[in-house]
Amino acid sequence: MNILSPSLLSVDFNHAADDIKIITDAGAKWLHLDVMDGSFVPNISYGAPVIKAFRETTDAFFDIHLMIDEPIRYIDDFITAGGEMITIHYEACSDVKTTLEIIRSKGAQCGIAIKPGTSVSEIENLITEVDMVLVMSVEPGFGGQKFMPEALDKLKQVKRLANEKNHSLLIQVDGGINKDNARKAVASGANVLVAGSAVFSGDKAENVKMLNELINS
Ligand code: DX5
Ligand code: ZN
């Protein structure tokens, strides 16, 4: 079963609780929460208090994507707010291993994300230390960007490494995913697909159903 993780970066924040209900009723089991600090990425989104408020509206699995410098400082906050998967950026940490260990020790699953300019070989030795690898298919910072097809090769590399190491791994792709490229991403190894604008533009429930069917057919 491949997983759709709708990104709430594209939600209408005035109606977030209603929209969360619409997309989870339509079959979304995960929600992707993009945290941006205006330093690691050139945009600011929201932090732990907002995630805590979302948490009160739903039982969906909370997949938190931390686009912040030195996330080690805030792991506790995001787990307390309801994070179940905490993904940090390889490029944002001075001590990646310790950051991952702290996430694990506090009872959450951990993921490692790489930007388009970071090669898979740089995180090769971390693959067995994580529950999920996130391959960015846009420069992190904004929703609504165009999918970078170079990500497909990186997904294949991650998948090959996970197989070689016999490690059961979630492989997430994030950025510009839509009905035209979702199946290619799955064919390349992705099993968790983030979609922001493709879910929230138009009929949200229909989009969730259509994407879920597409990635599982
Ligand atoms: C970008 C974020 C993404 C973004 C995806 O930095 O990490 O999760 O919300 O949005 P779309 O699907 O519109 O590219
Ligand atoms: Zn994201």
C-alpha cells in the first residue's frame, strides 16, 4: 500500500479543520506538515503550536517535515505537538546521527531529507538508521513548484540501497507531485507521496481519492 501524505502548506488556514476532515474522510491517512524557519529555507510557515491545534482535529498520522536549521533544538516540541514521523534535513544538522537518535529516543519515527543538490551517496550510511528517506523533487521552501525529474533517479538509488542493506524503508517524494508524475515516482521506488497543490486545488476529496487510486493501481 503506497501512502498519500497531503501537505497542509496548501490548506486554506481559515478552514483548516474542515479541510482536514474532508481529506481524511476521503481516505488520507497521513498529513504532511511543513515547518519552515526563514533561514534554512527562504520562507516561514508555522510551528509546533499550530501543529498542536491541527492535532486536536484529527487522528491522522502526522508526518512533520522540518525545514529548519539545527532541528535538534526543537525535536521535543514537535513530538509533544503530535508528530509521529519527524523528518530532518541532512543539510541542516551539524550532528545528524545524534539528531536522529534523539527523535527515536523520544518515541517517534525518524526521516532524513535531501535537497535536489544533495546526492544520495551522502546519506548512504544513514539509510539503516532511519525509517524514511525523503527525496525533495523541488527546492524546499514553497508549494506549487514544478517537479524535477532528476528526483526519479535518486528514488531508484535509495530503493537499491535499501534493498542491498535489506532494510525496510519508507521512501518519500515531495514537491510538484501530481496525477501526471505520481506513478513514475512509485515506479522509481517512492512509497510515500506528498502532494500539496494537487490535493488542495479544486475538489479536495476527489483529488485525494484519485491520487490514492493512482498510486495504488
Ligand atoms: C516544499 C514542501 C512541500 C510542499 C509541496 O518545500 O516541502 O511539502 O508543500 O507542495 P506541492 O505539492 O504543491 O509541490
Ligand atoms: Zn514537505
